Amino acid sequence: MAPGVISKTNARFAEILRAAANFSFALLRKCLWPAARPLEAARVCIYRIGNIGDTACAVPAMFAIRCAYPNAHLTLFTSPGPSGLIGARELLAGTEWIDEILVYPLERVSTLKGRLGLWRELRARHFDVWIELPAVAARFRAIVRNMLVARATGARWGYGWRLSSIFIAARAQSETLNFPTEVERLLDLLRDGGIGTREINFAFSATDDDRRAVGALLDGAALSDRPLMALAPGAKAPPNRWPAERFAEVGRQFAGRGLGVIVMGGDADRAVCGEVARAVGASAHSVAGVTSLAQSRELLSRCALLVCNDSGVQHLAAAVGTPCVSLFSRRDFRWKWRPYGAQHTVIEKWVDCHTCFLDQCPVGNRCINLIGVDEVVAAGDRTLAASTARRLSAA
């Protein structure tokens, strides 16, 4: 068989396995909760784990659940992983349509005592509806466990358990299948359960205090009277990091055209963001580790463009409507984590070792290093031109 035929055959086999797994989940769920979805509920739990990007991509689905149960007490049950990591509590602080955010660190469920204590805490809430928004990389055993835990809490109705990724024939899948974005995947899951929405709403809002803080920051950096663009050179996985000196060169070129450059990141990105800002020059200012997530969203909303790695910041930009040029490695399933919206540009390069899922690249981050500065600047120019055209047509 030709290589292309083999890839399609292997990808099809993976799809069949995924469908069989999801059929078994549907059967088990129906055995555990045979009744139809209640149209009214007093207490609703959404289970969604992950960090900034995972949570931001789930916000439209969470808001759709809120719209389906407008009068319910809505609890978001979540974990960012080990203690100290940033997740839903920080991202959704002040969100009025979520009544409670219940966060557990991963180490709490590492002991039987911790698991029993958390189970009692959940059971005491007497949830009428439990909806899981499963992680994109959730495995078969974890999905079954989560379903049984939800039932053990006494939830009267449950939904959401679905396998998204199967890691057999991963390269064949990346080469032949079209994956939805994470935003679309979660909304499709809800629609299949009868929770539909016509509008995709990220439902974030800035406070007056956030606006004032961002205004003062820009005034202090002497950037308040200039059009802005943002750079975000950080990323959790090392293979996803485009070289800092290339970000700096992109920033210099846009600064030379009159744009102020905001360099963004978390506390762990202070060093690389400071390095990039210094290399760009007086037109750049690093806010890494300085702004809250709400203030970062407000800053992004004032930028005409974001150039970033595949990281959580691209999803914050998508949430506030700022177009991105996102630079992707090929370590993961292709484009699953691209930012939601047609206004964004994703740049990635093909390599024969793609879809490796490695956290450390043995060949020097080859795939992302194939992306050149001129290509990124050209994509930024096209994105800015398209954004200007959209604003003019809307005026």
C-alpha cells in the first residue's frame, strides 16, 4: 500500500477505536443515570481541570451550561495540577455567573484520606446535575473513574464523558484528520447532550479598576498614545518555545513602524520577557508577572495583534477578539489547540518526527525553529491589514 493509504487506514482504525470507547461510555452513563436530562436544577457542578488555556477554551461551554440552568447554583470543580499552578480560580476571579469555584491541588487526591475528604465535600453539595468537560488528553481509565466518582457524589444526573484523543497511530491522525478547536469540541459535546447555544460567548468582563490599572501601566511606559501589539515568548513545554531573539526581531520591526510593544507572560516568564523587551528597545515594555489575568485580558483587548507561542495567552486574546499569529511546534495533534476564530493565523512546519508528544525535544526543537522571522512579520502585516479592513467595514 502507498504511504498515504496506510496513513488513512491507520487513522480510520484509531477513529473506530475512539467511537467504540465512546459508545461504551454512553452505555455506562445510561446505566448510571437512566433518566432524561432535567430541565431545571437547583445545584449544578461543572468539572473541568487544567491551566489558563484549558479553562479559557472551556468558558463558552461553561456559559452555555449557565444559560441552560439560569437559576441554579453553579459550582466549577477544578484542579490546575500541583499546588502553586495558576488555573480557573485566577482566570475567573470576579465572574458573576459562576457561584462557586472549588479547587483541589493534585496532591490532595494522592492519599485515600484526601480523596475521601474531597468526596464528602462534594456529596454534601447535593448536586442535581454534574457535567464534565473532559480534558482533551483524558484517557479511557480516567474517564471511567470520573464517571463513577460523579455517581458516588450522589449527582442525580450526569453527562460529558467522552474520549477525544486516542494515541494509537497518532502521526497518521495528524496527517489525515481535521480536529476541531478545543472551544468547538466542548460546545459540540454539549449540543449532543441537548445543551445548545447559537452564540459563542466567552463572557469575560473587565472592571473599572482593571481598566484604570492598565491605563496607568501604559501611561508609565509612555505607550498610551501609540497603537499596540503584544509578544508572548513563553510556553509551558520547551518544544513550543520559538527563540527569544526571534521574538525580539519581530518586535523591533513592528516598533520601527510606530507600534508600542507589550511583552506578556506569567511570573515564570519574567526573565525571557525582560530580555525580549530590552532587545526591542524603548518602544517595548514587559508586564510579565506584573499584571493579573484580568488586566492581561484588558491589555490584550487594546492590542491590534498578538504574536505568541502555542500557550494560554493565545486563548485569552481570542476571548477578547484580538487576532493572533500563533507559532506551533508539531509535537501535538495538529491544530487542536489553535485559537478560536477565523481572524487568527497559525504557523507550523512539517517534520517527519511530528506528533511526538515529547516535553523535551532530542533534535533541538527542530519543528518550531524552522519558522522564520520574515514569515512571522509578513503574517503579522496581513493580520493587521485584515483587522483594519474589518473595522472600516463595520464603521
